[in-house]
Amino acid sequence: MVRTLFFLLVFWLAVCLPHGEGAVTNRSVSGSQQFTIFCEDRALRQNLVSAFDEIRRELLAELGVQMGAPIPIFVNITPRKILEFRRNTWNLRWLDAPEGARVQLDILLDDNIRANGLQEQIVKALLLTLKYQNKPPLGGETYQDPPAWLVEGLSEKIRQRSTPPDAALYRGLLQAKKMPVFADWMRIKPERLDSTGLDIYRAHACALVNFLQAETPGKSGLRRLLNNIPSDPGQSIAWLAANYRSLGPEARDLPKWWSLSLAKISAADRYTSRTGRDTEEALASLLVVSLEQDGQTIDYTLERFEEFNKAPGLAKALNLLRADLIRLSVQAHPMYRPILADYEEILASLQKRKLRGLAEKLAGLEALRRDISERLNEVETYLTWFEGTQMQSSASEFEGYFELMRKYQSPRAPSQEPIGRYLDSLEVEFKR
């Protein structure tokens, strides 16, 4: 939800915002009173303040804290000028203004703006206000930005509240069997990474934040980490080791716990179902018994059970095959799950050397698989045909809805009532 909203909002920024030279004077204030957005598009400002407040709520939930009187965050959105071509898209800084301390985020708008960078900037700004909530730095004083990995990790966790994680990416990192050197990884600057490198960095950061939240002292430890962690990676490792005992001396066990956290996220899609075709292909590749004979591996299909039912090592091979079938059944297409259960019974019969009627059962399951595969292919073919030939003709059924939306979005006629005229005049005044 949040990820899609930000993509649409940033695209709207790049396409719809006027690119004139005039100063930005219009503003909108969020319901939390923490965000003030300056830009020319009123509807855009209102959408953004709502989205920023949603990020704020979810970040506070991730940290397990409540914010008192918030330090203001001003967001200025302006089109990029020719002379500003080399300037950064995002410029986030702490200001000691006459009216009080605040965080200011300036966004230079162009068509190449990174759609998924805005959320990270808002998270970073919020973390700054939390870090210095009780003692804001005065003008000229140095201040420390939140660690990049903490910003990216928390932002990714917020994203995963509405969008499931890319479990395949986490499995790929896990299969690499080598975690990055933590001290070197902490020195990475995410803004310099390409999209693939950034996804990998965020996955590692999210796994690390997940682990820190799960370990004692949990979420409160993240808040303490935000306030105290040194900027130097070596000192940061020592700080983590001192505050998270499970990491062991000098955080030697960090790679192990980091990998385990990756593994937990990689299993996020374990309950999603495969398609019928995927299930059939996976099942066909599994129904093979591999046995060692005379120093070489021989593969048998189950239909040849009479040839291998007395072979040495059969029990171990059948146990491995049964475990693979159980794992497949978790994600199998629903129509295949009874078939997988029947194959498990057949494997149990082979282990007990109960061979009577097995040939007929295997032939019946083979025929049933062919029938299911054909039926699913027919359904897929029909749906493809229907989508390509019938959907357009049925669009007229929704014409009433489209007409209603056009009327709703069209300019409203001026009100003739006194209160209505007053509200119209206020709206015109606020749009100036």
C-alpha cells in the first residue's frame, strides 16, 4: 500500500507539478502537526501529508515508542532548474531557525527522481527528530545522522507491513552462504548503489533490524541504539556486542544470527500456492528413487518398484523422497494435494514391502494427474480467450460508473447558498 502510493505520488510529482520559476507559497500541515509540505499542488500536498503521517505511525510502532511534542519537519518540493542539475535530489538537514529547531527536507523534482527514495528520507527525518527530541542541536553544532542501515532496515520493515517481502531475494542471499563483513557493510553508502545493489542492501538491513527487535532488549534497544551508537563501524560493533548478549564476545556470532534472520524472511511465501503446471512439473521431477549400486547412482521411477524393492539403501531413499513430497504439498496447487497424500501412502507401503495393488494405484494416479493437467490447461486457455475477446465488449456495463466518476471529478458549479458562497471564497483564497 505505502510502496504503491509513493510510486504514484512521485510519478505525479514528475509529470503534473508546474515547472515554473515562481516561488512555492502554498502549504499543507499533517494531522500530527509534524509535517508541513510546501508545493503548488494542493491535492498532492494533502495526499503526501496523509502518507507521511502513516509512515510516522508505523515507524513509532516499529520502535515501540510514543512521541511527545513533535519537532517540525518542513518538506519543500520544487522543480529542478538547469543550474541545479548537479545538486542532489534530496537535501535533508537540521536547522536552528528563529522560531525553533526543525528538520528540513528539500526535494528537487525531475523525471528521474527515484520513486522508492522518498520513504527513506521521511524515515531518516523522523529518526533525527527522535534522536534529538530532548536536546536539539543549536546553530553551528554538529549532529549525527541515523545509521544508513537502520534507516533502510526500518523503512523496508514499514514497506513489508503492506507489501510481502521478495522471499526469493532473501533465499538467494541465504544460498550464497556468506554474509558480508559487518564492519565493511556498515560503511556502504546506499545512495551510491544501483537498484539491484540497493535491494540487496535493504534485505540485509531488514534482516538485521528484525534480529535486533527480536532479541533482548527488543524494540527499546533500537531506540537506545539510535541515541547512542557511534558513527565508527568498529565502535558500533562493540556497542552492539555489549548491548545484545546473544551476539557473543565482540559480536562473533552476528553472522550466524544475521543468516537466521534472513532465513525467516525467506520463508515468507511458503504458504503461497503454485500453479497447476508448476506443481505437475515439480511432482514429476520428484517421483524418482535414486539408489547407489556398484559405485554408481541409478534412478528408478516408482512404476519400476519390483526392480528396486529389495535394494540396499532403499529406506533412506524413500525417506528423502517422502520429505520432498511433504515440502511440495505445502505450496502445491489445491487439486494436487490429495494426489501427493496418495503418493506418500505408496511410499509407506514400499517401506513395509506391501506391494499388492501398487501397480494399479500408480497407474490410477498417473491417469488422474493427466486429467487434472488437461482440465487446468483448458481453464487457462478459456480465461485467456475470455480476457482477449469478451472483456472489451463487457466494458459498457461499467460505463455508468465511469460517467459518475467523470461528473464527480468535473468542476463544481458555484453554490447559490450564502454558506456555500462563503466556503467557495475560502477555497479560492487557500488556492492562491
